[in-house]
Amino acid sequence: MADSAHAVLTGGRRGGTATGPGAPGLPATRLFAAVACAFTLAQLLLVHPGLGLGWDEIVYVSQVTGHTPAAFFSAPRSRGPSLLVAPVASWSSSTELLRVYLALLSGLGLFLALRAWRGLFPAGVLAAAGALFATLWVTLFYGPQAMPNYWVAVGALICAGSFLRARADRSARAALWGVVAGAALMAWMRPADAVYTTLPLLAVALWRRHVRLLVALVGGLAAGGVEWVVEAYAWYGGLGERLREASRIQGGLGWQIAVDDQLRTLGGRALCRPCTGSFPHPAVTLWWFALPLLAALALVIAVRAGRTARTLLPLACAATAALPYLFMIGYAAPRFLQPSYALLAIPVADALRHLVRTPGGRWRPVAATLVALALAGHLAVQYAVLDRTVDRTTRARQDWARAADALHRLGVRPPCLLTGHEAIPLGYYTGCSSGNTAGHNENTTPAEVERTARRVPVAAVTAPGAAPPGYARTWTPHRVGDLRVLVAPRPGPAGDG
């Protein structure tokens, strides 16, 4: 029993060490698989597979599904999430099937991400890091959703771990391909995030003149981002124009402190824009303040042990990944920081291990008890936030489904068009196209809406208390829940009136 425990904590091999890039033994693989399987199971149990699609998910899924028109695809978005869900969404409209598929896929992604770090830290540390990241409410909530941020986190772990292994062993071709794959996955999902996250790796490759690593990084970023660049010239008038439009939609990128905004989201707010209201209870935010302290402790431990790089690089990547979301945009969403949480998890797990065990491997009973109690409390808080978030989100998406049923009863059935407030999610649930004449999702004009109303059913949706758009003032008003819906006169038999 003692030999087995020692094998796990030293990298998965009896008598082995975790100081080199060697492949892990079977115990390490089993540990990583157990964490990944538990993560998948937790998603299926705690985030109901029947949870309806959210606004951003609808944009991504509608690009590849055949049962509803594609929603407007704004400049900041990339096609990665759409291609990720295409194997299921292209032929099935089942949300449950899509959720199960994404839960399984996210578990596989976590397993591969942990394997990319094999030999750099003991297998027990890596498994604990995976568990720390996987049990955050934001990880569990977004794991089975068609969103990009979790996959940027997976790509960041694969890229950084593979970079360190390839740097230590120039003959490790698999690690070099891991750098390419991780960078490509990040850029495929969110090109800007990929650039920020890899800045420290690019700097090290340039400074140390690691040509092969530099080529792998740049090649991976290019492979993942080429579609976004090509699309910029095809649809947005060029790369510069797309970047300017993306900045405008995001409120104008520049010096804007959003640290307090991110704190407000920790209580379960999916999007904080504008970010007002009170902060969550201190028990909800305590772990957030503990992260930098544990990260600093991990760095001190690494420096003393003479293995600075493998701790400093993920910390640096976590910092640059978080930079734009803490200091450059005026709003917040908890999922934005998932790549940073994933990268921080490994040094933090290493710091916790050194808190509870002596350098000789003996337990520190008092410290181990305190850490265990702290982790138990942390897990309880994460579960409570997740439970409330799932419940609130489920109700909101059920409201969209009920509104869609009401619109069907009013005669707004496919083929049809919805405009105005929440046109994108309501359009998806109704089976209609969605159009907006103003705002971040502007993709049509009042004249085009009026022309469309001569051919198919059209309805304009307004928020409570909002004035109707000028083109819909003479349309028939209806009340659908808290929304005001104005339905255009039905098209004549000839179609064009």
C-alpha cells in the first residue's frame, strides 16, 4: 500500500521521480481517467441534459443545424464552437443528446490536458489539479455547453504542458505536436485569447532561441486562426475592420478595470453587462482571493526546489490570459477566466501538497486537516452556486420556450422573422429567422423587415416599457409574459400583398 501511494505521488512509477518528461505509468493514466470520468458524471448529474440552449449557444449551434435558420454571427465570434457541435447538431435537434455529447467530450479534453503535463509534476498533484478545476461551478456549468472558453482552457493546458516537455527533451516529437494542437485549439475557439495566453511561451521561445518551439506555436496559432482571418476579408472588409468591429461590440477595448465585475459574477451571474448590484457573500469569493496567495507559495516552493520554469510558465500564461478580462473590457462573465483557472490549478495543487506533506513525504496532520476542511467548504459553496445557477438558467430558458409556444398560437410560425428584444433566442425557439435593426446584432433594416412582412409572418418584440419600433407601430399588439409582441398583418394570398 505504501509503495502504491509513493508511486502515485512520484509520477506513477515505483521509485520514479516527477522531475523529467518521461511517460507516466499506468497508475497515472488511471488517475487522470478517474478524474475525467468523475467530471463527466458530475456534469450529467448536476447540469440537467435537458437544459435549453442559451443565447450564445444558439448563435453557435444555429450555424450548423438544419432545423432552424442561422442567427447573426458577430465579428468577435469564431467558428470553433459551431464545428465542435456539428457532429451532433448537424443531424439532431435534441438538446439532451448534445449535452451528453459535450459532457463526454469535455471529460476527454480534461484527460488529454492532464496527460500533457505527465512527468512535470507528480501524478497525484496533476490529478488534484484536474479535480480543483473540474469542481468549480463555472467549469461544471459550461462543460456541457456549446461555448468556447472551456476549450480554450483545455488548449492552454495542452499547449503549456507540451511546451515544457518539448523544451526539456528536444527529441519529444509528440510534445512538439502537442504545442501545435493546443495552440490551434485555442485559436480555433477564440483567436484573441490564444494570442494572450501564449505570449509568455512565445517570449521564452524567442529569448531562448527555441526555433522548433517558436515554429510550433506560430504554426498552431495560424492553423487555428486562419479561418477567422479569411472570414474577416470575405465578410467584414478586412482583418483591421473586423478587429475594430469586435472592439466596438465589446464596448471598446482599452484600460478598464473589471476586477470588481468579475467578483460580482462569482455568485452565478452568467453575464454582467452593465455590471451593477451587490457583491456575493464573502464565502463565495474567498477562494478567488486565495488563488494568488497559493500561486505565490507555489512559485516560492518551485524556486527553492530548482524547478522554477514548470511553475512560473503556467502562472505567467494564466496572468496574460486574464489580462484583457480584468483590465481591458467594461463587463464580465465568469467563463472568461476559465483558461486562467485551469493554468493556475496545477501550481495551486502543488502548493497544497507541500502544505500537507513534508519534503520527506510525511503528513502534517494539523495542516492536512485544515486544508481538507477548507476544500470541503469550498466544494459546498461551489455546489450551492451551481445549483442556484442551473435552476435560474433553466427557468429563463423555459420562459423562451413558453414565449415561442405563444408566438406559434399567434400565427408566427416558420418560415417567419422575429425582430427586436431577445430576437435571437426567441427566434431559435420559435423556428424563425432573427433580425435586428440596431445594436450589437444589427443585421437588417426597417425597410427589409417591412418587405419580409409581405411574404412571411413577422413579429417585433419589445422589452417591458419600451417603445415599439417605428415600422411596427401599426401592427397588432399582444402580451406574451412580460414581453410586448407586435405582429405584422398577415401576408396576402399572393405573397407580396
